[in-house]
Amino acid sequence: MRIAITPSGGIDRRPERGLTVTATGGKLTKVRASAGGKTVQGTMNQGGTVWHSTWALGVSEAYTVTASGTGPSRTPIVKTASFHTFTPKQTFVTQTIEGYHQTYGVGMPIILYFNHTITNRRAIETALQVKSSRAVTGSWYWDDECGTAPTCLYFRPHHYWPAHTRISFVAHLDGVQGAPSVYGFHTLTQSFNIGRALTVTASTTSHHMTVYRDGKVFARWPISTGRPGDDTPNGTYLTIEKANPVDMKGPGYNIEVPWSVRFTWSGDYLHDAYWSVGEQGFTNVSHGCVNMPPADAEIYYKMAVPGDPVTITGSPRAGTFDNGWTMWFLPWKRWLHGSALHEAIRVNRSGSVFFHPHVNA
């Protein structure tokens, strides 16, 4: 029997290939591999002849491997190896917008920012593992026009997350080649929560907004949206942030606005507009924001968290993708095409698995 370990010595300059142990003329019984005190995860094939690491090998690491097996005579065989992975000259950093154990709305995607343009996108997607306490189907979507980084990557479920879902993800990017000669050098992990379902539909023509909480109508309030020329743009946005007050400046005004919840980068908010209460419910007079009665604005502000969906309807002005968290602008079919693999992902408590969906819309 022969056991082969790849790589088995010296400096490994292809960590993205991972670690492979192969048995010829017998079967493997156990493989142990580690680096920096951490065990390397891997899986054995059904025949017990090939073991391969689940993820890429980390860069700038010293690895030790011990493989055990038996041949036809049942004589145990043990082989060991040690090697180093190289230190790349160029690396990329990945960050996420989600905070540890923070609570977000049902529309909140996983948002990853890369500080380098990513071209090897299939390798990145296959290195990402998502878990969810409620089963969902979702997909990744690449964005090169996100404004905050050279490349962004989002995970969104087909439909909104179920309320009160716990989500975690691990980006096994250490050793993954994201672009020619540019490697990841760290593993990114995060856990966050989805809170109650809170959604808003605001009509620029009826001059009212309907608030739904946990699937039921919570309130219907009068509003005033953007006046002609400053029309509030259509689309399903997500709330981004909130403050009480927000200093708003524009042509002819500079005012501290109470109970303000932002939904576009260009400065559209749902907010208290005590100065336009007489027009709310009847006509559009704002500079693009959704003006609300003071008491109603306070109630909504205190319930809102980042990622709550806000849908604007009836406007003559179309919304602009990437002006805010606009991931829900895209229908499911287009969202799937934004994945480098063009595959959907089944997510549950155990993890995530790619599959090829049948999409008709």
C-alpha cells in the first residue's frame, strides 16, 4: 500500500488547491492535519481512498499531516509530512456590514466589502458558508458599482427572511486566490439576528403609508412625499440608519429634523415633518423625503431597525440601483444571474448547499 500527501514538503505556492491524501492499494483509516494549533477540516471519499481538505489552506502557515491506512494484509501504515504555505505579496481584505448579534429587518442581506477587485468569483462563492435557524433559499450577487469598495458581494434570500431567524456565516477566504496573485489571508465570521417583520408601503399618489408588523396592518398614516421635480423615487428599499435628529441641508433650508429613518444614500428619509402636517394626506410638498406627522414618525422610528423594507409606489421617478440598500429592486431571476455560479443555495441550521434552480420568472 502507498499513501501520497499533496503537498508534502517545502513551500506550497498553491494553497487554494487545499490538501489531498491518497491511498493506493489500500484504504485510509485516519487523516490528521493542523496548522497553528487548528485542525484542518476535510472529508473522505466513499471508498476510503482519497481525503481532501474542505477549504483552501491558509497562507503563511506551517502544516503537519499524519495519514494512517491499511493494505490488503491489514498491516497498518502511517505517513507524515510537513510543509509551509507561502506568503503572498498581495492580499485582499473582506469586511461585513453586520454587527455581532445585532438585530436587523427581514430584508437585510449579508453584505461583504472587498478592498480589491475580485475576478475569481466562483472560488470566493464556494468558500462561503451560511447557516440559518429557519430554512431559506437564497443566492449571492456581485456588485462593482457599490461605491464603498472596489467589489461588493451580497447574499439575499428568495423572499424576506422569516421573522426571528438567527443567521451566521463563515467566509473561508484564507488562501483563496481572489484575483491573479491576490490572496485572502483571514477567515471572516459573523452572527446576527432578524427581528420582527416590519414593512412599509408608501404611496406618492394616495399620500398615505401603510405599516405592516408581523404580517398584519399596524397603522395607516398620512404622508407627503417629494414635490414635482423632487419626486421620491419608486422601489423597495431597506432602512439604513436612523437618528434623532438629523441635520438636513438643501436649497433654502438647514434644519434639525426629528425621528429620521434613512433609506437612500442621496438623503431620502421617513421623518417627522411638523411643518407640513396640513399637506400630509393631500399633496406632495417635500424635497424627496417621506414627511410624517410627529407622533407617527416617533412610533415608526422606535420600531425601525436597519434592513426593514420600505416600498415607494406611484412616483413618476424610478429608483436607482445602489442608491441605498436596493437588493430587492431585482427580481429573483436577475438576482440569480448576479452569482458567478448562477446557482441558488439552500440554507438551514446545518449550513448551505448549492443547487441549480428552475427559474421561470
